[in-house]
Amino acid sequence: MGNKGKDFEHQIVDCYRKRNFNKHSPDVVRATQLLIEEFPNEKIVHRDEISLKGLGREIKADMWIVLGSGQWIGISIKMAGSVRLSTAQGRGTADKWEAAAATLDRDRQITLQKLNERVRELPTNMIDSSNLQKAQRRNPKKLSTAGNWNTWFAKERPPITQHINEKLEDTAIRAAVIEEMLTGRQHYAGTKGVADYILTPLYFKYIDDAYIQSTIAHGVKIDVRGKSRGGITSACIHFDVTIR
């Protein structure tokens, strides 16, 4: 999620706490009012306000409503329009899909596990020609062993992207994977990483099967793209949906 998305999250938290509706955008106000309708006066916590040690960067909850009973309710926050559910590297994506596979019948488990073998091997140490100078400054050791991202993107990316999408045409596998990308219910089970609800300026909903099927029906784009840090590029699985 980019800075706009992170700002949106923090503004909702601020608006919920202070009820300062006149200081926020209409989208923030609408989302906050939806949250207040369901949870009128509870404690609210943003992910930046607590330690998430051991859970990694790809948890699905952006904030939590903490009930008087002590229960933490994880909520994913999305702006309206096109959003990205995940940009995890191959290993991180495969770990989540491995967890999702446990919800499937045996044959589909095997299919998803075989796909995971390829996803897990996606390269993590590549150099894009446009990032060469940055990599020389910030990651000279990695640069000495880095592969050529431009060549890999042109030759290797198209078939692996096609292969992933072909395997995810199976409706049960697709639903299991999308649910995991939305909620993290299997991979983060028993932790604060799970998002059971989704909050947008348009609605506040529990993420159930009906919501997952609606998300799939509206279109989910699954693609292999690159993510660069310090000039070094890793191949990542992108999940893009439209919030409407």
C-alpha cells in the first residue's frame, strides 16, 4: 500500500477517536461513520502503534477494534477504486498459498503445492538497468551476483504468469487463494495478522464466502511484477482488485 493508503488508514483512526469529521475528506468520514455504526465506542489501534514482531510485513489487518472483552477484531482498510491485496515475494506468497491449500480437497492441494514450488523459486536478487547506479551505491555485494531483471522480465515472466493464472482458473483454488490474500486466516491463524472485516468508503463488511465470490466476480488481476529495494529487484506476485 502506498503513502496515500497509509494516510487514509491513520485518518480513519484519528476521525474515529476524535469525531473531528470536519477535518477529514468525505471518504474518510464515510468510512469512519460505517465503522461507528458497527462499533460505536470501542478502542481502536493502528498497526503502526503496536509491535508485530515475528509476523512480517504482509499481515492483512491494518487496524483493530478492541472490545471490552479483550477480543481484537482485525480490519483491512481499502480506498475505493483499484487496490493491491499483496506484493509479496515468491517465498512469502507460497507460504500463504501453502496455508490456503489446507482448506482444499487432496487433488487441489497437490495442484496448489506444485504451483507453489515454482512460485517459491521466483528470483529475489535481480538488477534492473534503470537501478544500476542505485544498486552500486547501496548493495554492491548483491550486485556482484544479481541476475538481469530486464531479460528475466521479457523471457521468463510471461510463461510463469500464464501458468499461475491457468492453475488459478479452478474456482475452488482461486477462492481459497483470494480468501487468504484478503484475510490471512490460515497463515496468520491465532495472531493479530488476520483481517476478518474490510472497511472502505463504500461499505464495512465481514469477509465471508459471499464477499469473496463478489470480489472474484468483479475481477482479480494476478500478475508477476518487480519490487525494488536499494536498487535490487525481486519478482513478486501482485493481486489487484477493484473496490466498488
